[in-house]
Amino acid sequence: MNSIEKTFQLNSTDILRISAKTGFGIEQVFNRIIESMPHPSGNLKKPFQGLLFDSTFDTYQGVICSIAVSEGIVRKGMYFKVNRYPA
């Protein structure tokens, strides 16, 4: 453990002991993620607003977009208007 602390400059209390093979400590990983990720700050009652940051085309599913939602809600079947800003 000391070599991990020195190599990656971590505090030993921040290191989780886990095993993906046996499942040991996986619950701790999920709890740590929930504790350290910030809660969404947008307003659900406002109209949808977001940032489309990536898209791919799948032969069977069509266009698949990755978006970061900042306001509002996204529901299955919704249509979006995409605005392009000049670079």
C-alpha cells in the first residue's frame, strides 16, 4: 500500500480495496462515486437545454448522440433543434 501512496501521491484513506473478480468492495465503489459526484444543478421545470458533445451512427439504431443536460428533462421520442455556433 505504501508504494501505491508514493507512486500516485494518494492518501491511504482514499484507496479502496476491491476485487472485480470476487465482487469484494464493489458497494464501496458505488458509494464513493455517489459521495464525490456533484448533484445536478439544473431546473427540471425549464425547457430543455443541453450540449451535444459527441455523436455516432449505428447501422441498426441510427444516430446516437451524447448530450450534457443543463436544464429541463429529456424523454424518449423527443425532437431537438440543434444550433451551431461559428467557430
